[in-house]
Amino acid sequence: MGEVLLEDLTKDFGEVVAVKEVNLTIHDGEFVVLLGPSGCGKTTTLRMIAGLEEITSGRILLDGRVLNDVHPRDRDIAMVFQNYALYPHMSVYKNMAFGLKMRKVDKGEIDRRVKSAAGILGIETLLGRYPGKLSGGQRQRVALGRAIVRDPRVFLFDEPLSNLDAKLRVQTRVELLKLHQHLAATSVYVTHDQVEAMTMGDRIVVMHEGVIQQVGPPMEVYQNPANQFVAGFIGSPAMNFLSATVRAEEGRIFLEGAGFRVPLPAERSGGLEGREGGEVVFGIRPEDMRLDAEGGIDGTVEIIEPVGSDIFLDLSVGGASLTARVESSVRMSQGERVRLRPDPARVHAFDPATGATLI
Amino acid sequence: MGREIGAGRASPSMIRRSASLLRRWVAGGGKRSLHSHLRWAGFFFVLPALIHLVIFKFYPMLQALRLSFFRYDLMSPPVFTGLENYKLLWENPLFHQSFWVSVKYMFGVSIPEWFFALGLALLLNRRMPGRAVIRLAYFFPIAMSQIVVAMVWKFMYHPFGLVNTILETFGVGRINWLSMEESALPALIAIGIWRGIPLFGVIYLAGLQAIPKEYHEAAIIDGAGVFQRFFYVTVPLLLPTIMFVMVLSLLSAVKVFLNPLVMTEGGPNGTTRVLPYFIYETGFAFFRMGEAAAASMVLFVFLFGLTLIQLRLLRRGGVE
Amino acid sequence: MRRKTMLRLGGALISLLTVGGVVVMLLPYFWMVSSSIKTGIEVFDLPIKWIPDEIQWVNYPNALSKGAFGVYFYNSFVVAFAVMAGNLVFCTLAGYGLAKFRFRHRELCFRLILSTLMLPLEIVLVPTFLVVRELGLVNTYGGLIAPLAVDAFGVFLMRQSIRDIPDSLIEAARMDGCSEFGIFWRIILPNCKPALGALALLAFRDNWDQFLWPFIVATTDDLKTFPLGLAQMEGIDSAAYHEIMALAVLGMIPAAFIFLFFQRAFVRGITLTGLKE
Ligand SMILES: Nc1ncnc2c1ncn2[C@@H]1O[C@H](COP(=O)(O)OP(=O)(O)OP(=O)(O)O)[C@@H](O)[C@H]1O
Ligand SMILES: [Mg+2]
């Protein structure tokens, strides 16, 4: 078992409110990713679950038991630190055994568990070495091993991949997922890397300035962002935002601005009702447009960025900039004028004042 | 027992209260939350040292202040005399002499130390063959006892000792260093400098090594010469260390006691009677405890002011 | 070409200076050792013979017999080790508390402790003696040791060094189930060995060396420390330089030993301290 419940969880450091009234249920066996820009309170949330940070108000429950005043050692929660926090003066074996030794597990059992965890992670040959003599990837595994041997109800990860190089990061990401499938333990994973979040999370929790913006499965968050912040944060290159005016003509709704005029299908325009003539933010992802001489967006090519599989075009649309993804077969030159047609089903609009999603 | 002087001992109820706090802390982590436990934990780690310093530094300091207003000879009960002790000191030419001897010794030792030690650290920070051995040779004297140093140098300064022998080869006549008024204090100052250089050298060296190489490399690329690099890179970055060495060297120079005691007995004619020696003599040879305490207070105020000025000056330097 | 020769010449000069410096720093010690194996007359012979024709080992037993030096050495060891132990324990605990915990008035505590650097024993000599007398510790080992058992510089050194240990190690240990004292013992101590080495060395040196305090508080012969014994012997027999030097050599050995034992830790300990801030 390992169901974690966060109720109105709040943390302030004097003036700074790091985490504000967070409510979240993390189901048993689920892999939840906390995602958000630097300083949004991810680490603080994680550390409160671990018991390393005092809770200002609210509650944390694990399987129905209130953890607020429970010592970290008694929470049955293990954590993998960003810098791994391996004890430099202990061998890999001792590092992994330490938590069990402190819990007075008997020697034979410790040995069995350490060896088995080492087996799962493929680090049997490292057991006698010291952390100072390991590569980044090896340290990362040892840190994982130290968490695994304890067989906790919940695993916490604080950006465990951020100290690895790009290639190793991708590889380790896959291994971590496999490991999760194998162990099926509840995991809370903090990252500011949205690719990690998208690929790993059963659900992702997007945070901003200490407040949860949206919780949901990755694709759901990607396709139906709850607000402009989430829409802009998830996806790379990021969603384009252009300020627009809502127009109603001949019973159809258009989003109109300098250099574009985009019609909306009737079934999607409900959210804009009553806003005719008003300002909104028009949002469209680079991959949700295609070249079309009849398209509603009129731009001038400024920069062409081929990335192999695709080409990213940086366009100037009525003075604002917009990025579009086109197929790599397209030939294009700088200064050329192009027209783009947005996929009507993927057009977004946000309230310019609150950032709330309208469509 | 010197009950008369002591303010009350720690009361039983105070002890009981702290004992129960301690027990609660040791048991802590169970009932109360980790974090209130931690707030106490840090304090309890510091507490033993704090208690020690209260008993053996702050309380004596207050006692010294109190005692400086009394006449006390260890035998008969102390008698309150107001500012009498300070007045006695003020009128005592030996105290004035002592004060200036101490000042001369302090600066005479510490100022050359700042420069020599820095020079040594710069030398040892260079790459050269056998550096490890040379470093070891320089730092070895750190381990030497003061008494050994005192004995060796007393012998060195003997009219037929090594110092005179060496000087003689340069055509200087033999001098009885320790028994002449002009030479006794300089002789002791020389020992102080010689003795202090290795320790302060290590501290400087540590500071030098803490300066990231990139700064020097950047300065080289910018075309800075050796001296420019020293003044624009090394010195500013070394400032905290310099400050530390300055304070520490003054504080350790002012404590000198053993050398004047065993080498010159404060003589000839009081020219090496530093303040600690004066305090010792007044208190434990003449049993004028009150006056000795008053002298301690004067010395303390002097040190305190000096340290404050130094910190102020250097902080200003550090900001610029 | 010219520039290169100049540079090399400069380098050679500096190296010469470095080596010359070593000689100046160590010469007195060579002379001490050399004199300790000469006869009382040979010590003033000119020109100086650094190694005498006949080595007078007998100076050593002769010198030792001029006082209860066995007792003095023993006392010095007791004081030096006890004070060293006190420093290692209390300074490290305090350094840990100041470096890694937040509590009310922490900065004030730190400043108070540092301010005692301005209150060396030499200054609070009289009242410290009175306190020790009040505690009934005059002429006891306790009286010799207690006032020296904590030193502000040691606290400073340990605080600086412990601050460099990442907080996450402590937190990992906390989650691993270590008690707060367990963290200190199993995580902090093993990770500040260089600083502990530096502290041990300095504490040993300064207290093997204690002169003033024993001089005041230990009036009976069986509590005298080595420096007192040596000074006393010198006072009686001030012309016996060969024997005084023999005793000085003996007095140098323990500290020298400790130095060689700790020297790597020492230099690293100070280096790591780096005197940041
Ligand atoms: N000990 C502290 N004292 C004061 N403020 C803190 C402390 N720890 C965190 N904060 C503040 O709380 C906010 C949230 O910090 P947190 O470390 O949780 O961010 P994060 O989302 O993990 O960011 P990052 O991606 O950079 O790690 C930040 O504004 C930070 O400055
Ligand atoms: Mg973080």
C-alpha cells in the first residue's frame, strides 16, 4: 500500500509562500511527476512529504495515517536526492545497508536485500567501491539502490537525472520506468524537464508559484491545458500566443489580429460566447499548423531551423513572432511570405486577464 | 574556599529544569515533531561549549570587573575601594612602561609576521621540485613547544651562542642580547616573528589555494603582469584570510608570557615586562589581586577596541 | 631567448631564497640537537662542530635525573591529551550545532563564542584562578584541564569545516533512521577528519606546551608539567646548556610526532576551512 494524500498543504518561509494550499491524491502504485519552473515549490512539497521540511499548515496522510508529526525515519518513505547524497566515507555496500542497519534489520537479511537490489540495478561489481570513485550514472544507481533496499511504501525523487549528461539521462529514464513497473511502488518524481514529465508520469502535476495549475495524465495536460501558463509550459517549442479580437460574422466566430484571421468551428466556440468584440489570447502549437495558401495566418519567414525530422520556422506575423513546424521536405527561403492553416480542433483561446482557458 | 567572591552557584531548581529539558530532548523525536526537536538539538550541541565558556570566560570576566573595584590579597576578605585600583595603575610608572612594552611587542611581532607569512605562502604556492618536503620543513616548527623555543633561543642569544657566532663572521662584536635594555625586547620580538611565520604561512597558503585558478588565468589573458595579478586578484580575494591573520596574530602576540618569564624575567629594567607578565606579577607575586584585575580590564578594553577597529577597517576595505 | 634566461634565473633565485628560508627557520633546532650531544664545554667551541667527535648520549640520562621528569612528562601528556579530547568533543559538537541547525540566537551564540578569542587565559588569569579555587580544583588535574577544555578557535575551525558537508547527507541519514546524535557520530565526524586532525594537532601543541596555567594552579611538584620542570631545572642549573638542550629535544619529540602523524590532515584541514566569509 502507499496512498498519499495532501490536504491544503502550505509552506511559507517567512515572507515567501513556497507551497500554497496544495490538494492532491497520489494513488497506490502511481508514478506522479511534479513539474514546474524553478522556484515553484516542487522540492519543498517533496521535502514535506519526506518529513524534512516543517509543514506550515495542512496535512499529509499516508494510507490514512497523518504524517505531519511523524519522524522521517518512521514514515516508510525513501528519497533519492538530486546530488545523490551518498555517504562519502562508506562503500557502496554500506551506503545501501545503512538504512537497514539503523532499523536493526539482521545482518543476513541486510545482505540478501542489498545483493538483490544490486542485482536489479546491475551494480553488483561496485559494492566494494566508494562513491568518490564512481561515475555520475553509477552514483545515481547506488542512490536508487539505497532507496530500493528499504522497500518503502513511497519513493521520492528530486530531479534525480539532472546531474547526468543528455544521453545517459534518456537511458536512465527508461530504466527508471522499467524499475517502477517492476516494483510498482508509489513514486513522486520532481523535475523541471517537461520531456521527463511527459514520458514518465502516470499523471503530472503542474505547479507555478506554489500553486497547482493542473493535474492529469500527460496527454490530457498537453491537449487540454487548464490555463495559459500550463499551455505555455508544456510542449517544446512552446505554444504560440498572439493577442486577438473575437469577431462574429455570419454566425461564425473568428479570432482576428494583426496578420491572421482564424475561423473556429461552431462546436468549439462555446467558450467565447458573449465575448464578441473583446480581447483574448489566441494559442496554437507549432505542430498544429500546416502550410496552406488559403490559411488564415499570414507571416514572413525570418529564421529557418532544420532539426532533421522537421523544420521549425520562425515567422513574423503582424509584428509578433510565431513558430511553426513543417515537414522536412518543404523548401523555403528567408523573407518568403507564407500562409498557415491552424488545425481548428487544436486552436486555444485564453482570457488575457486571468489566463483561464476559454477554448 | 573563596566563597566571598563567588556570586551564588547554579541553584538546584535551575539544574532540575535543565535536566528535564535534556531528558525531553533525548527522548525527543517520538511525541513531538522532528522540527521542534531539531530546534532544540542544535542548541544542545552548542550548550556544553557555551556552559564551559560561561564558567571559564564570561563569569571570570565579570569577576575581573568586580574584583577591579576591591582590594584583595587572597587571604583577608576583599574590601571595596572604588576606582582606587585604576588610580594606582594610572600612577604606577611600571604599568605605563608595561603597557607600552606590550604595544611595542604586539605590533613589532605581528606586522612583520603579516608580510613574511604572506611571502612564505606565496613562495610555497609556486611549483618547484621538492615542494612537499620544503613545505613540511617550513611547517614543522608549528609543532614546537614554546618552552623548547624559549630554551633554545636563550642559548642562541648567549654571548657565546650561535647568534653572536654568526654575527661575528660579519664583523659584529659579541652582544649580550638579553641583558641589555636596548636589545632585550627586539630579541624577544625576533623570536616571536620567527615562531609565528609558519602557522600564519599555512593559513595564508590555505587562503591562496582557495582562490580559483580561473581568476588568475582570466587576468593573464587580460594582460596583467605578476604584480598586477597580485594586487588586483590575489589581495582582494585573500582579504578574509588577511583579516583573520591580522586579528589572530595580534591576539596571540599580546598573550606572550613565557619568553619574558624564562628568558629575561621581565628585565632588564622592565623593558620586557609585557602586560600579562605585569598582571601575573601583581596578582601572584605581590598578591594585589584587585590591581591585577584592573590591569586585565585595561588590557581587555584595549584589545576589544583594537579588534573592533581592525574589523571595521577591513570590512570597509572588503566592500570597496 | 633573453626573457627566458631571465625567468629561469629569477626562478632559481626564488628557489634559493626558499631553501635559505628553511635553513633560517630550522637552524636553531639543528643547533639544539647538536648541542644536546656535546659536552658542556664543547657547546661553545669555535668553529662550530655540528657533529661532535664523541657523541654524549649520557647528557640525556643526566639531564633527566635532575628533576622528576618522568612525572612532568606524564603530567604534560595527561593535560595535553585531556585538553585535546575536550576540544575534539566540545568544539566539534558546538561547530556542528552552529553549522547545521537553525535555532533562536544562533548567531548570537556564535559571536559570543568567537568573542572569547579576546579573553585568553593570560587576560582573565586572576579571576579564572579564583573560579578554579572556588570549585576546589587548585592542585588537581581537573583544575589544570578544565579551563582549557574548550577553545573558540576550535569551534570556529570545526564550524567552517562542517558547513562544507552537504545538508543532504544529514537528511539522507535522518531518513535512513539515524538519531541526531547518530548523525553526528556516523556522518559528520567521519567527514570532517582533516579539520579534526588540525584541531588535534593545535590542541596538543598548545597544551603540551601549557606553562602559565600550570604555573599558577599547580604548586606541588607532582602536578608540574614538563615546561615547568624544564624552566625549574634551567633556573637551578642555567649553565648546563648541553643538558637543557637534551631536555628540550625530549620535549620536542611528542609534539613532533603528533605533527608528523597529523601533518597531511593539518594542512588539508586548514585548506578546507578556506576561511570563507
Ligand atoms: N530554506 C528556505 N528558506 C527560504 N526560502 C526557501 C527555502 N527553500 C526554498 N525557498 C523558496 O521557496 C520557493 C520554492 O522553492 P523550491 O526549492 O521548492 O523550488 P523548486 O520548485 O524545487 O525549484 P528548482 O527547480 O529550482 O529546484 C523558492 O522561492 C525558494 O526561494
Ligand atoms: Mg528543487
